[in-house]
Amino acid sequence: MGDYIVRATAAEGQIRAFAIDSRNIVETAREKHDTSPVVTAALGRLLTAGAMMGIMMKGDKDLLTLQIKCSGPVKGLTVTADAKGHVKGFADVPQVMLPPNAKGKLDVGGALDLGVLSVIKDLGLKEPYVGQTELKTGEIGDDLTYYFASSEQIPSSVGLGVLMDRNNTVKQAGGFILQLMPFASEEVISSLEKKLTAMESVTDYLERGFTPEQLLEELIGEFGVEFSERTDASFSCNCSKERVEKAIVSIGRKELNEMVQEGKPIEVTCHFCNRAYEFTVEDLKKILIRSK
């Protein structure tokens, strides 16, 4: 079965919720970027969150970018998602090896360390919306929980998990986002907080075979969960030779002319999916002519 996201409400609209099975998305990213286990876990968590946050946007052409710049050995992560369940991303340093953390788990917090999380929403306006927050734990789920509270004033709980298999492929990946509406009652808030305190990790539920629907039933079923939408999700890159050509044009005629003078073909690789595009000297000459 392919990856998908479910959207739901509970407590008569006082809670809105999203959950995702993202195993295929994270495994595709691992394959394309040849990431080490701890980087797979870090990038996988951000991809999982990005896919869910992407479908929160209303416009078909709206784009969301989650970007982490950090002092840890991974240096940074970038994820882009749209409103239709398409998501892509990359790590600045795909191969990082660290010992397990104190809990014996992959040390995602150590891979990221200190840094800044930026949430960029391109809604077709003159300027994109940009919200930023410092990384509080590097665990990504906690950092996004803090982002929603501080930048969007939405009390939220973000749970993300990636479980690696012994052969370093992705065994499980998924997550949830729960958000309280402004009119949520104290009783609902208190009950939800108790439930979240007692819950297991996301990957524990996934290992037991929980679907996104069952995960939300477990978390907010007592409040009367109502599912409203299911969206297929996938790792999807919209790069093309034409798009890469525009990027080459943007470097300027002087640099383009120098490439032509060197008389060698060039290869340009997409950051997001690692696909390589080759441009012959003749291609470069044509681009130079068209760039006048």
C-alpha cells in the first residue's frame, strides 16, 4: 500500500488532526541520497512533517518549505511540499555517523545540535510568509510543536518517527499533528494532555501495524474522531531539463561564455532527487544565444 495522509477533527471541531504513513517517502529519500541511518531518520522526520503541513495549505499552487540550518554534522535539511501530498527533500551532509543517544536510539538531536528552523509558505503573494524558531531539542517533532505555539499561536503536538531495519533500509515511518482550536474547552485540553503524556512512540504504534486512521483513533478516539479527507502522499520531484536550463541562465552570460570557451560538457544535479542533467557544449551555446 502507498503512503497517505488522513485529516480529521474531534471534540466537535475543538481538535483538528493529521496522521501519515510515510515509509515509502522516507525510503525513497534514503535511496536517492544514500543517507546514513541517523540522517535518514532526521530527513525522514522532516519529510513526514512537511507532507502533513503541505496539505494544510489551501491553494493548489501553494508551496511549503521547511529548512533547518544547524551546527551539527548534518549542517542542514531542506524539505518542500505542496497541497497535494507531494514532498521532496535533501540533507546538506547525507553521510553522518554517530553513536546512539542515551536511550539507545539514533541521535537525531546530536546530528542537528543548535540551529534555526524556518517555515516558508509561498502562497502566491508578493512575498512568502516566513516563520522561524530556534531548535530546542533537535528532535524535529518537539521543535515543530514549539514553532506552531510561538509563530502561529496554535497549541499543537507533533509526533514523528522513523525506524530503521538492520540492513539500514526504512522499516517504519510516520507521524501525526494534533492542534487545538481557539475555542477548545479546558476539559478537552486537560484530557488531551493526559493522553499525550501516556502515549507510546509513533514507531511503536507503526510496528504494531497501526494505520494513520488507527493512530488517530488511539490518540483522540475518546473525543469522537471524524475523518474528513484522505490524500495519497509520495516523494515527488518536479525537476526537468528545462528548469535546470533556467538555473544555468541565471548564473549570467559571462560565466556561461566561460563554460562554452572551456569546450567541455557540464553536468548539473538536482539537490532534491539527485537526478543528473548533462548539457553539451552545443547546448550551452544555444542557451547563451537565447539568454540575450
